[in-house]
Amino acid sequence: MRATLRDHPGELEKLRRIDNPDLHRFVSWAVDLLSPERVFVATDSEEDVEYIRKRALESGEEKPLATPGHTVHFDGYYDQARDKERTAILVDEGEDLGPYIRTKERREAVEEIVELMRGASRGKELYICFFVLGPPRSVFTIPALQITDSSYVAHSDFILYRRGYEEFVRQGPRARFMKFLHSAGELDERKTSRNIDKRRIYIDLKEECVYSVNTQYGGNTIGLKKLAFRLTIKRAVDEGWLSEHMALFRVGKMDGVYLTGAYPSMCGKTSTAMNPFESVVGDDLSFIRNVDGVARAVNVEKGVFGIIQGVNQDDDPLIWEVLHDPVEIIFSNVLISGGRPYWSGMGTEIPDEGENHSGKWWRGKKDEAGVEIPPSHKNARFTVDLIHFRNLDRQGLESREGVEVGGFVFGGRDKDTWPPVRESLSWEHGVITMGASLESETTAATLGKEGVRQFNPMAILDFLSVPLGEYLRNYLRFGRELKRPPKIFAVNYFLKDSEGRWLNQKLDKVVWLRWMAARVKDLVDAVKTPIGYLPLHKDLREIFMEFLGKKYSREDYCVQFTIRVPELLQKIERIERIYSSLPNIPGELFRELEEERGRLEEARERWGDYISPFNFC
């Protein structure tokens, strides 16, 4: 049986409240293409959201757990992460976005995915849902339409994003909205996507539309997350603002300093945003605009789609607390035993059997390739509303004007080059030598060789949708047009000594954050060095004692903040080599790198290869 909107007069009436012909045309086309059995239009009402929660359980895409509000969802065994090989930005013939962006010719790609989606929702219910990226009724607001035949995807959307039906009604024909069309395709007996070989995720920048089919994993299907991110990066560059892969958090009390932070995976982004001393606004994506000459930011989302592996009570007390509260949480691809979720690295004993993404699981179980299957997938997730975190800065989250950004923070995984924290000499110096030069070393948790430095400017390379040179040019211009651009900082939580021992402890990041906030407020001085401003020992010593109750010696300070000239010069060479191979890179990039090289070489002539920070005092 095939439904049309006319078969659902109540749902059609909900759509008619929105005076937007483009919306009506797209929805009608999508319903006709996917051919569902039923159609449900979700407004902002709690009744409609509850209906989707109920359907997620009835459809079998989620199962209830022992704790009230907790459910679990399993993706297919081979559908556990973003599919980079089958994800593409659609371009016109001859259009080149550079070597870091996978593209596909638009006409060919649209024809392909339309055929894959034709009739893909037969026998299923189609959910038409309305959201906004950023807070509603704001300069930051971007309306977004998600159409999906997965109740799990729709449920996740309502946890992660602000409801937007009334905003669509309010904006009417003026709404410039983004469109996300998804079908999980044919499902197997476990209610997971069957035809993974026909999985496709295509992003059309011109139409601001994303198509996704034959997949359920959130990164491929929850349109408003990293799929929308490609669209908003393009819109931001066109309009002169920033859409960034950045956490947003407040350091200090209500009169504290707001910082944004960009970190590649496994580099401390979540632990920074969720550290127990500060207040979180968002853990992943930020919009940053010039509002009357001031950089102001909002969290694009209102929830967390977080990696759960390694979350434990000692290192992540705030997350741990929420995960054990009776609140609405979707666990995905964890181990379930006795109605409770378990995951690798949680710090408690894990049962010897249960159910996980592979089906019935027991310790020692192997897949068809002979690889032992862990209790939970390394990319297992939890989906929860930020409102449940006791360190939430609710005022910052809900601010329509956005919060004033005092500083940008860039952090990578680096064992031997960057000091734990430093401040740039200028906006341009920070954008180029900290953001655009960001690298991160691979870990044992990733495929391939451990310790390889991966280039990842602004931690955005996987999501870039415009040429890198164009993206950097917009970044430089954005800061120059502000009355007082935010300070730019670089952090490194992973510095080691010559014998491979960590020079920093996990909570030391609290000290670096407090120093950054003090610099933004002009409360402390700093040491000017060839690579930027470094903290004074006396200031760090006071912060360590006040917040962590630790003594911080001159010796610790000296070894951590030594200027490592050979390694820094090697890094400049690596970064120059990469950018020299790319077209249309701003000339400022090469000038900033050359000027830093000159300062380092001059310092080396005076003090040698490894320079104590006390030499600059």
C-alpha cells in the first residue's frame, strides 16, 4: 500500500499551516519518491514527539532498558561509522574543491540516489520533522527539514535539536531552509539496514539538500549534525561568518569568559568542555558571527551525540552521572546485559555475554574475518539532551544574541613540539600557526600506524565543503572586521619527556583554561617568545594550588614550556610543504610561517636548540 499526503488529512493540515510553496513541493516530491505506507508530520507539540518515541520502540529500532527513559539502538555490524568513501559533495562539471574534499558530479549523483531511494520506504512510516540550527528567532537561526523513515533518526533529532515547526510557520515563504532526506532502506530481522553496499550520502551545496540511503548510523543519517555542517560551512563562507567544529564553554562564574575549542578526535575536546570546574554551552558545533563588531557564538545543537568508549566515573564524572540518571537517553552499539548498558573502558566489570551490534555476544566471539568482537563498538554512542548536565550554562545555551567569545582554542595530540598552552601574537598569527597548522598524532585506537602526524586544520578537514584557501581567507577576514578579535590559544595535553612519560596530568587542562580566561580579562602578564605568549611561572603556580591543590615547581614549568626549536622548525616545514601544493592559499599564511621561522632561528643562535622559558623573562 502506498500513501500520499491526501490520505492523511490531519497531517496535511499541519503542513498547510506553513505558507511555503518550496516546502510543499519538496515534501510532496519526497513522499511520492519514497512511497511510504503512512506519513506523520511532527509539530513542536509534546504529543507528536511522544508519538515518535513510542514508534521507535514499536518498530523495533530501539529497545527499552531497565532504567526508565533509557533505550538502546543497534546499527548493522558494518554500519558503525561515517562512510567517507560513499559520502560526496555534489558539484557541477569542472568544479574543483581541492584534494581534501570528495566530490561527485551533481546530475549523475542525483540521478543515482533518486533511483536508490525510489520506493525505499514501502511498508514503513515516513516522518516529516521541523527543526532549527541555533536558537529560534535569532540572527543565527537556520530552519531545517528532516524527512526520514527511521523512527530512531527522528527520535535522535528531537533530543539533539531545537524544535522548529513554529519557526517555519512564523517565517512562512521567507524561510531559507536546509533539507535532509533519508531512508534506512530494506531492513533485516534486527531492524538494521540490509543493503549496505548501496549506502550513499550525497550533499548538494547548491540546493542545500542532503540525501542519505541504506544506512542508519547517526553520522550518516541524522541530517542536522555533520551533514548539515557541510552546508553551513559553505553558507558561512559565502556570508562572512564562521561555522566551526568547536565546543563552546564558560570558564568561571556567570561573569566568566566564553571560549570556543577545536580539537581533532581523541584530543580532549569533550573532556575540556565537560570538565567539572567550568560550564558547558555545547560540545561539538558552533556558529560564530560578527554582531556589532563583537564575535558572538551559539551552540548549533541542544544535545550530545557522544562517543561512550572510555567514559568512566573518575575521568568523566559529569557524563557518568547523566548516563546513570533516569532521563531520556539512546545508547547505541553498546553491550546490553540484564537490561543495562556496558561499554569498553567504563572502569567496571563487563559481563561475559549479552547482546551488542553483532547480535548475541559472548566473550571471545569472532566475526567472519576472525576478528574478536569487543563488548561495545569503539564508536558506540549516547544521545542525550544537554539540559540533564548539572554544569550546563542554560542562559548561554538559550541566548538568541549568542555569547561573546573571549578566545578560540586549538588543540592537537603532540608528544614533542607544542607547549601545554600559549597565546598567539595576533589574530593572523593564531589563525595560521595554531588553527591552520593543527596536527594530531594517531593513537592505538585508530587504524594504521600509531604516532603518525595527521594534518587537520581547525579540526575541520573531514567536513570541509569549500576549498581550504577560501575557508582560511574567510577566517582571516572575519577577525580583521571585529572591533576586538578574540584571543587565540593553542593547547597540547599530550606532551611527553624523552622517556615517553606524560608531562601533563588530565586535570591540568583546568589550569590552562583558567590562565586563558585571565589573559582575556587582562589579569595576568605573559612571556613573549618566538611562538607566542607563554604563562609566567608564578601565575600557573597560584592557579595549580587554588584549583587542584598541587604544587607546581620551576622545574616542571621549565620542562613543559621549553621552546623546542628543532621540532618547531620541522613542523613549519611540514605545514609549508602541504600548503605549497594547494591552490589559492592566502599569502598571509606563508608570511606568518616565515616570520615565525625567523624568530626561532634568531633565538636558536642566541640560546641553542632547547630554550628555557626563563630566558625570555
